[in-house]
Amino acid sequence: MQYYNLKDPRIRTGFRGAMERGIPADMGLFMPERIPLMDAGFFRRLPQMTLAEIGTEAGALYTGEDIPAEALRQICIEAFDFPVIIRQVDERKAALELFHGPTAAFKDFGARFMAGCFRYFSSRYDKRRVVLVATSGDTGGAIASSFLGVDGVDVIILYPSERVSRLQENQLTTLGRNITAIEVEGTFDDCQAMVKHALAGGSAGDRVRLTSANSINIARLIPQEFYYYYAIGQTGDGKVLSVPGGNFGNITAAAMAWRSGLGISHLIAATNINRAVPYYLETGRFTPASSIATIANAMDVGNPGNFDRFRRVFDDDHETIVRSVSGFWFDDDRIREQIREEYCRTGYVLDPHGAIASLGLDAYLDSHPGSTGIFVATAHPAKFNDIVEPLIGRKLEMPDSLKGFLGGRKQSVKMKAGYSNLAGYLNDRYMYG
């Protein structure tokens, strides 16, 4: 498998090269040269396969010769050592709960897989690796947890000041060791732009190599396909799939799994009021904007970094996309209402991001009688207990994996938005440090 630059298809590399570079110098994105078609035997075996088995078989088509089969199997076993739970909410819809990992967010899947790949390649590195991450909430915590203590790797996480929850901030700022948190005076889009410019410009001198662990890195995105194979294997073909969208890596992975032959009947791109993609689906025009803060903060992205990949999965054809994907967006009032009403109606507790996916699925199913679907629940509701608990009228139990972050001591580097500030920090730290 080769990966090509969306901006300049002449630039090609293998899996390892795409992972290590993160993005090319022109700030394009690496994309697999083809979406592999899974064979009929794979789909017949899905109901009996574990997530690690799915990842080993499907992942091998993407990693090629860069990671031997046994090494890939071990990476998947270690990365996916926590459950995926599919919970039936009512007769029409089920929740795909992806928040049972160590940081209680779906980002654990991609982050742990990528960290495993880094560990495998680490003995072959000739320079220290610096992993840059922009986060709007959950990505940073998952990356920090997954890469903590990995030899030869520093992780630097940029997050928007006062735009993440206290628990999310503690997951970024309290670990220390090889994890550094940079608190940016700006938005997630500012953080993402700073990371992209640093990767493209190579700032940090000659002593280190930069890469990214955001979903702009293809090694983060690929493993997100695996849990969609698992979900359909457990529930059967023909389901509508509703995915909450921020940077649009998660739904891009769903679309890739679908194009590989997975039996999904329709995709739903559900967002908060940062609605650039639903607007594109409606009009054919993509108009990124400054991000707006909402209670679903991990989705506060005005210019989704994976949107070009998403379009390319459908051959960049708007008519094909709108036949396959529906878009819906919801404001904070509607999100709160859904959390309250779903709990009263079914007893199921939603976090704000899962509420958006649930709303999107409801909107589609209401106009398509007889259809059934799955919505993606991306974060544990207790991560947003200040929002959820007043709506449902009871206290939520905090997962054991998160309790240790409640009282940690915050350590962060304050920084103004702008690439030059990050470039200066990296050069000072690695050229002269």
C-alpha cells in the first residue's frame, strides 16, 4: 500500500513514511492509494472476530510490509485491550459505546494503535521524535495516555485555553514526564494551524523529527475503521450509522470501511453549530469559518482537517456524497433537550457529543420508517458531569480510569496563538536545549 499527497499525488510513501511525516511540506494530507476491498470470507467471519483480530486482518492491508503480521497482531492486542459495547437504546437505535478505554473517549483506539506503531519503529529511529497534537478536548488526553513513557518520543499537546473541561485539561496537564501541554490563547483551529505549519516548516532544528498524532496522521485514522467492522459484525448489515463530527476523521474512517464493502446503508454527519460540513452537503459549497464554543467542545471545529479525505473517499463527487451521507446540526439548547428527553424516555445517559449523534439518527429515522441505526457515543457522560447531571437529575459514577485525574497538579506552557510562537518554542527547546 502506498500513500499519496492529496495536494500533489506525485508525492508517495509507504505506511511508515506517512505516519512519521504526518503531513507533507505543502500541508496536504496522505491518503491510501486505494480503499482495500475486504473479501467475502472476512465479512462472514466478522460476528466471531474480536476487535484485535479485525485490526490485524484489515490493518495488514494498510501497513503492508512495513509491519510484519505477528508484530501487527501484538500491536492490536495491546492497543485494543478494552471492550467495545453496543447497547440497544430502543427498538430503532443502538449506541456504539467507544468510551470504555483508559481515557473514556473514542480517541483511545487510534492513539493506542499509533503509539504501538511508534514503539515498533522506535529501535529504527535515528533521531528523537516529537509528536505534536492539537486538541479540542479528548484527543490530547488519549495521546498523552498512550504515549506516556514511550522511549525516544516527546509529546507536545496544544489546547485552547478555557475551552476544554477541567477533567479534560487535567488529562493533558498533569502527567509530566515526556508529555508537555501548551495552553494557547485562541481556538482549536488556531492550535491545528500551528501544528500544521510546524510540521510543514520542520521547525525544531536538526536534532529531532516532527510528526503529528491528530487524525490528520493517517495512522490515527485507519484503526478507527476497525470498530465499525466490529459493530456491523455484531448487529448485522443494513444499519444507518450516525457519527458526531468535529475534525471529521471518525466519519471518514466509517466511509472508508463502507467503501471496503461493509454493509452500512447510510451515513449521517451530525455536528454542533460548527456546521461547515452539513452546509456543504446541502449546498455543495465548503465554507470553513472560525470555530464557535459549544457544550460539545471536542466538536468545536470550524475547518475540519479531514474534510478533503472525506470527499476523496467518494471520489470528490458531491452527488455521490449526498446520496450516501446526510448532514444535521444542532445547537446547545437542542443538545441539552436530547440528553434530558432520552434519559426520561429510555434511561440511557448521553454525553453532549453522543447526544448530537443520537439527534442526527433520530432526524433521519423519522423520515425513513422501517430503518434502524447505530449512533456513535464517543465520550463517557461523566467527563461532562457539570452539563449532564443537572439534566438527568442524578449523580454519575466516574470511571476508575478518570478518578486519578481529578486532583492532579496542572503544568502547562502559556502561549499566544500563531505559528511563530510555536516555532520559537520548538527551536529553543530542541536546537539549543
